[in-house]
Amino acid sequence: MATGGRGPVVAMAAGSTLSAASVPLFLLLVLPRVSQAQTFFLPFRQPETCGHNQYFDISALSCVACGANQRQDARGTSCVCLPGFQMISNNGGPDVICKKCPEHMKGVTEDGWNCISCPSGLTAEGKCHCPTGHILVERNVNGTLLSQATCELCDKSENSFMVANALGNRCVRCEPTFINTNRSCACSEPNILTGGLCFSSTGNFPLRMISTARYGELGVSFPSEWFAKYLQSSAAACWVYGNLTSCQALGNMCVMNMNSYDSSTFDACGLFQVIFENTAALGTVRSVSFWRQNLPWLFYGDQLGLAPQILSTTPLPTNFSFKGENQNTKLKFVAASYDVRGNFLKWQTLEGGVLQLCPDTETRLNAAYSFGTTYQQSCEIPIPKILTDFPNPTFYDVYLEYTDENQHQYIWAVPVLNLNLQHKKMFVNQDSSSGKWLLTRRIFLVDAVSGWENDLGSQPSLIRVATQISLSIHLVPNTKNGNIYPPLITIAYSDIDVKDPNSQSVKVSFSVTYEMDQGEAHVQTDIALGVLGGLAILSSLLKTAGWKRRIGSPMIDLQTVTKFLVYYAGDLANVFFIITVGTGLYWLIFFKAQKSVSVLLPVPAQEERFVTYVGCGFALKALQFLHKLISQITIDIFFIDWERPKGKVLKAVEGEGGVRSATVPVSIWRTYFVANEWNEIQTVRKINPLFQVLTVLFLLEVVGFKNLALMDSSSSLSRSPPSYIAPYSRILRYAVSSALWLVIGIIQIVFFAVFYERFIEDKIRQFVDLCCMSNISVFLLSHRCFGYYIHGRSVHGHADTNMEEMNMNLKREAENLCSQRGLVPNTDGQTFQIAISSQMRQHYDRIHETLTRKNGPARLLSSSGSTFEQSVKAYHTMNKFLGSFIDHVHKEMDYFIKDKLLLERILGMEFMEPMEKSIFYNDEGYSFSSVLYYGNEATLLIYDLMFFCVVDLACQNFILAAFLTYLQQEIFRFIRNAVGQKNLASKTLVDQRFLI
């Protein structure tokens, strides 16, 4: 190994090999070192910027000078010899050697390798020139170069009918129409020369044609160079000679004009109709009256009412099923494709995104043709990409392939609803009535041809793009085997004025929808709504009647009507809830679990009625919830303290300087304690709201129950990332979320009632026990003459005692050494529903007015002495009055105790009116919880559920719905506690500062 001044040099013997371990070292030795001063940027050049005597080096990506006597070739990536110079060698790029031709042979052969004498002069390229109708001959038949080129005249006589081709190097036979029309290779007047064809002027073919392309969206008719060049010739060849390719080309031009025609004009579709009407003698194809022999099938006819017959008369003779042995979930669409000149290209399946302009994976593109999967795809495509990908339009006649019972393959023509079609200058296919539609057959995706104005090779001035393609499939009513009507392709084109293509783009979409007649479902829903709505009215009337009896008012006034409407709102909300949940579960179960297809999900437009029901149900349920909330925070409540003084003490008398005996005051702390416990249980529920929200959210988002709401036939809870994810059905989202919410809620309620309240904690019963241990009863009026009574009078006579005596009292009670706690001797009944007489209520109100006369309870520290003393006096008066009332002291306001009848319990009302005596109804169910959250769990559960579902229907986001649901729960709980606490303080003289 030897090293020079610039770096190492490696010498290896021939045939030597490198070991694997030595490769890295070898590479380090032979690879050039990168200098810190070396840069990696270079000038940006494009081929068109190179000069006339330069070419674009595709390796160095720069312009390089050509050699001597050379210039740039047509592509710009190599060099060719100048006119008058022949090539000696050509290895590409600059490696071209040119030699000047001698004076007597200044011409160069067509291939550029030889010099030749040209008797008729030279072209600008230095090649031999021949007159029109002659062909250039440079070599003999065996390839020997002639010393002098010759120009041979093609034989146009009847014996040959030969003319020079477009390149002028061969004689070819004249176009057949020239020979047939004029018996020569010339189309002389009065014959008509159009599109390179010759036609006789003596026929019936119309001479006045409109070679304009209609752009109805832009409101213009554009002079199309393509139509001007090929419309008349295609129509003439189709009519006169029945040329199949020309007929297809004419049909393509009609389709490029949006199948729009008017009997008074001879544009592309007008000419097609003329030919269609005048070739009836040719017969039809396969007995299809709209399909003339030799012509493409473009229209279904223009009779009114024809479209509904085509779309909903004859079912497809094949079945579709989601599961089972005969599973068939593939829509096999095929298309006969044609180029713009009318040449048949091939039969091809629509899979792989043939009609989908938006790029995507093949799996997701092919999901569009999975039966039962609602498909939506949209994107925005730059105009340059459209012009590059679709320089020429391809036309498709779409069919649905199917197999009959005998395993024979057939195809069914798929009709097209072109929204841009104009009939008599009206967009009839945009009408809501299908009876006015005009169905067609052939479609294309992009038309950049008819928008050429002058030059067929230039950039089009206008292009037309299929921006909306929708494939709709209708299920046959009452089918049990998955029969469908012929699918319908609805297509809308957008006309784009190409001004600055690099800054322009177009939004396109492709969708597949499945529909079925919802008339029967709507009828059943209306019946259920009518029946349940009638029951709701009856229920509301009973509730209103019970409310009237409980407030002691027999008159029907505005308040009564308002109360009835509020009750009806709550009952009607339950009706909407039952109907919507039932409807949602019906679609979820029957759509996802079916084998042979018999039902399809409602499309978004058909879901609007369902969404309206959900919205109405939520609004009414919210009104019911607010009504209950207001009722709970405006109740009348008073804590009756049964404790009595235990003796007398000596007390100093202010201002007299002496002492005197006074009764021992009764402690208020027991009342404060009971009041605090009541305040705590106001928002106690049978479910945990946070657990409810998080569990439902976990099941939906993590476990994957939300995938059951996708508009496809799969019942799987998971989806693979590469697969297509169908859009969500609002009905299924409502069904899945409401079902999970109800199941989790019911499980919590059962767990709370069966296990938690029995073995851990029962706050309602504990509150009743606390009242008894505190020697305090609760007198509660939820209505003017109706309420609840919790008998908390201690069986030991007093509760304000020390720990030892308290434990002794509990022990005696456990060993049954004392009387029972019930209001009635030898009973345990401590809770009652009470219906008080009007006289009792009036007496209660007189005392209560004194208690609350000074705008609420007196403040112990800030109120004046007289106000405080007045309030304390009113408190003791109320305590004494209610205590004496319970002890039957007031014979004119006495009461009696009875059990409620079974029907009274069921209807929630009292048949007996308390006229002279009040009535205490035994209540073993602790129904006083109806003024708490605890007793209204069903209303709260349904309200939270509907709030969650309404938010989700609005934003399609379970996480946001869960967050807002929990947030509103906490807000209303705070409001309920705060306002309820204030009401409690004002009704019972308990200072609010002592309520926690």
C-alpha cells in the first residue's frame, strides 16, 4: 500500500477478496472525504430554459452546450445536427458527430444519417420536400439509398383510389366515404366534407348544427372545437352508414352536453334523437325499447311518471344476506367503458376506485360495494392533477352483475339521475317529484375535451367534473329475502372556468346509501304515540286531581291548567322516551342481527323525525325536572323538638342585681344536627353519577360498543385501522348509549337496594333513626294540605343526656325493655303521609307568618333584640302547637291514622278528603323521600340519559357528552343544596351559618 499527498490509495491483487470484517475499513479508505467547505446546493434549471444550442443533462440536471454544428432536439434532452449536416455517430447527449453535406447533395434523409439530392427543394429542417399528393422516396425496396430522391404521385384513379398519408411517406386507400359519395379521393361540392369524411348533400341529414357545449351551471353555451370538428361527421357516419364507433362518439358528445336536448335545436343530443327516431326500422337491442340497434343506450324516455316505474316496479332477481350459508354481501358492479372517440375499451369492475376520484387504499375503496355499508368519501383535488389524470374522458355504461338460481350470470342496467340534465331548458331532475325525472344511462368523471376553444391540444378553457356521485339502493317493501330494486346513480357535475389552474381546486364526493320505505314504521310510531299520549293525558288528569285534593282547592283555575300542562309535559316526555328507545333498539337488533336482509337503516333525512322526538322528549323532561326541583326547594318543613327542661337553675337578673330561679334551657344543637343531616340527604341518589358517566364512556370508547352504531352489517365491537369506517347512525348511537346508560343505571339501583342499603349504609332509614335518637320529629308539607311526618319522639323521654345514659337507653331498646318507637303505641310506624284539614293549615300559616315576617330567619348576632325575641317566640309557639297537635290536644284539629287503599297507592292520590279531622296514612315505604333526589331517581336517570344523548346527537362526540352531562349534574346538585339550605333555614329558624 502506498499513499500519496491527497489521501490513501488501495492496491488489491486480481482475484483477491474482502472479508466481511474488512468491508467497513475498505469503504472508509476508498470513499472520498467530505470537506467542511463542501456544499450540497445547486442552481434549479428546467429543460425549457435551456438555449437553442443547449440540451438538458438528465444526470447533472443542468443545461449543457451541444457540439459543433448541432442544436437541441425536439425533447430538449439531446442534440441533433443542423440542417445540411449528416450524422456520423450518435451516442446521445453531446456525443454526436456531424458532417456537412456536399454542395450537390444538400438534403438530408429522413433518418438524418445520409445526404441526398432533392429535386423539389428543401424544408426548413433540411429534408426533401414533395408537392401535395406525392410521397417522398429515398431508397429502393431493398433499402439501397438513391442518389437523388424522387416524389411519386399516388394513383387516385378508380383502379387504386390511393392518396398520400399524413406523413407523406406512403400511399394509402382513400377514406371509404369519399369513394362511396364521389367515386374519387376528392370531396367536391355540393358534397359535404366534415371531420375528414365526405357525405352527399342529397340526403335528409340536417345541415344546420350547433357545435356548442352546454355549461348550464355557468349559464353559457361554449363554442367547442371538439364538437365543431367531430359532431357533424360522427352524426352523419352514424346515420348514413350505421358506423358503430361514430354512433358511440355521437352518444358521448350528447353525454358531455349533460343529455340535455330540445326538439328545436340540432345540438349533440338533438342529432341523437333525430337519428333514434329515424332508425326505428333497425329494431331494438334485447327488446329494450330505449336501446336502438347501432346506437348507445342513453335515455329511458321522456314520458312523465316513467322513472318511478323503472326504479320501483321490478325487483332484482337476486337475494342479499348478511350471515348464514347463503351469505351475499357483495355488489358486483361492472361497466362497459368507451373512449371519447367511441372505441370500446373493455369490461371492467367498479372496484379499485373506478368512479371514486378521491385516492385511498384499495380496501377502503372497495368497501363502497359491500352491501349494507353506508359509504361516504370526500376530498379536494387540485385542477392540475385532474387535467393530468384525465386528459381525455372515459365513458361508462354501468351494470349490476348477478347470478340467478341456476347459476347463470346476468347483468342489470343501472339507471342514472343526472342533476345537470335540462329538458326544455328546465332542470327536471332536480325536482322533488320522481315522476318528472328523466333517467339516463352513460356517465363520465371528467370532461376536459369539450372545453377546448380553438386548439385541441391546448389547455381547456372550461372543464366539467363529477363532483357528487351517489349510489342509492332501495329495499323491496316487506321482503324477507333481501330483494332490492335496481340501484340508482345520482350524479352532479360542476362546470369550472379554468383561469389559474395552479390555484384552483374542486371538492368531490362519492357515497352509497341504502333506503327502505319508512311508511309502515311511521304509522306504527304514530299509533304508539297516539295510544301512549292518550294514557299520558289520563295520567296527568289523575295527577292534577290528586294535586287539587292535596292543596284543598276544588276550583279549576289558571293554576290548575298550568299544573296539568306541567304534569302532561312529564308524562309526554316519558312517552317520547319509550318510543325513541324502543325504536332505536328495534333498528339496532333487527338490522345488526338479521341474516337475510329485511330491514335497512333510515337515511339521515329519514332520521329527522326521530331526532325531533328525542329533542321534544328532552325538552319536556327538562321541564319536568325543573318543576320537581322547584317543588323540592319550596316545601314547608319544621323540626319538632320533644325535649323538655330537666329542672331549674339560678339565673342572674340584669338591671336588678339579684338572682332568680329559671328552667334549664333545652339545647338547640340536636335540632342543628338533624337539620344538617336533612341537608345532606337532599341530593343523595341511588346511583353514583360519576361512576355512571365513566362506566358508560368506558364501554362506548374503550370496549368499543360505539362500533355497533356504525352504518354497516358488522356486529363486531372492534374495527381494524386499515378497514373502512362507515359513518355513524344517529338512531343507533342513541340506541347504544341509552341501552348502556339504562343497564348501568339499573345495575347500580339494584346493587344499592339489595346490597349497599342492607349491609353498608341506608341514609334514609338512618335519618329516621337519628330523629328518634335526637327526640326530634319532622313535620313536612309538600302541598298546602298534604305532606309527610317522621315521628322521632324518643321512647326514653329525653335525648339530651350523657354518653352513659345514652348507651343504657340503646341497650334497653335492644332488649325490648321499653316501648316501641311508633306513633301508635306498640307499633314501629314512624313515617306517615299526612292530609291535614284546612283549619289545621290556617292555624299553621298564622304562626308561620310571625316566624318569617322579617324577610326570613332572624340572625343570631346581627338582628335586633326585639326581632330575635319575636322569632324565638314564634318558633316555640310553632313547636308547641305541632307537638300538641301530634298529642291530640286540639280536638277541633284532631287526626286519625289509617292505611291507604291499594288503589290509592297505585294512583298516588287520596280518596278521602280531610274535612274535620286530618288523616295520617301509615307509610312503610318512606315516601317522604319524594321531596328528595332519592325518591325521584327514575326522573333524574332519564333526564341525564336524554341530556347525554341530545349532546351526542348534536356533536357526535361521546366524550364531550359525558363531560357536559356530569357538569350539569354537579351544577344542579349545587343549586339544589344551596337553595334548599336557604329554604330550610327560613322555614325552621335554623341559622344558615350552622348548616354544612
